[in-house]
Amino acid sequence: MANWNDVAGYLRQNFKIKQDSDTFLTLVFDVGGGRSQLVMVSHGSMDATDEEFAIIASPIADARITNIPALLDEAADYVVGGVVKVGETLALRHAVPLSNLDLNELMGPLELVMTAADHMESKFTGADRM
């Protein structure tokens, strides 16, 4: 069983943190080929239940200049995450419940979100801005 403090502590101990607050961490990963990818992990809950989550999100592109239907079609091929719009940024987001999470189970979804978001960013923007 994990809680948010366990998740945040694990990430702080094992990765370089770019931005750190009580409920939100930002990490930057080198994904090879001269590319990097931003990943945010935050603490969340649903109003309908008392269940808490670690929310993993990674930005993809500017919503104002992206072919959103094509991006959604691309996202359908991935086993993790869904595309969300935060402000004018499209991101791939996935949540894992904390109540039965072993900390090592966090890394699989985090790596999949990071890799998929970087792939979609490259495909839809041709750049490495996120």
C-alpha cells in the first residue's frame, strides 16, 4: 500500500526533480536522440469516492495548432493514458490508484506515458518543445 508521500519520496530519491511542491512534481527525462520529455506526477482524488491517485501527465502539443482528431486516433493505439487539454496544451494523462500501489508499479505507466507522449509530440509537431 502506498500514499502520496511514498510516491513523492520515491520520485525525489530516484530522479532529478525540476519542480517540486506538496502535491505536484515535475521531472525531465532524456529519451534519446537528443530529445527530452517533461513528465508531471501529481496527487489527485475523485469527489465520488475517497480513493486517491497518482496522476501521470506528459505534454504533447499546442492545441491551437494541432490536428486533434488525428492525435486522438493515434492515442487510441496506446494501452495507457488519454489525451486531455490543459489550458492550450494537449497532454497524455494516466492515473494509478494509490490504495493498492506498489511503488515499482508506478514506473511502468510513467515510462509508457513518457514514451507515448514523446512519440506523439515528435509525430505531430516535428519538434521537441515539451
